[in-house]
Amino acid sequence: MLIAFSVAPSGAPSDGSDRDDASVHDAVAAAVRVVRESGLPHRTTSMFTEVEGPDWDTVMDVVKRATEAVMPFGSRVSLVLKADIRPGYSGELDAKIERLEQAIDESPDR
């Protein structure tokens, strides 16, 4: 199972601190730390973090903990989630990209 998610805080931080810039990099870093510590295969890009796991509960637990890690950075948290649920498959985090690149390389328009 693959999940792509993006999590970001908004509003005043719950710890009462003042932040001068609108950047959310500290909050995103807290979420990505949770993903990395999970040991699951993952990839972070400028917009999303992708996580691969054996089942719904395993992957959603990581997303939940990553979301909770962002909560102190705002009075509310936004979560965007997309899932590819394909039982019996693993290694798709890279395999999907490899199949795409192969299709591009073999395209007659090339």
C-alpha cells in the first residue's frame, strides 16, 4: 500500500510562540522525522511524502503520528492524503517509477 500525504499547520502555534515567517519547514521536518523513524520505505518531495507499507493500519499509523507531530505548530492542521491500495504488492514506491521510465523510453514518439 502506498500513501502520499501532505500535512501543514495553520493558525497560531499552540505553544504560544511567535513565528515571523510563513514557512512550515519546521513542522514538515517534525512529520518527516516520524516517517523516517518508522523504518518504512518512503520518499519526500517538495509537495508530498510517500510511504509504503504492508497494510492500511501500518501506513495510517505513521500518517497519524506525523500529523500529531505537526499539531504544536498551529491551532489547526491540514492533511491531504492519496492512497494506492493494491494488496499483494510491495516495492511499488520505486517499481511504479521504473515502469513509467521504461514506457517513456519505449515510446514511439521518442
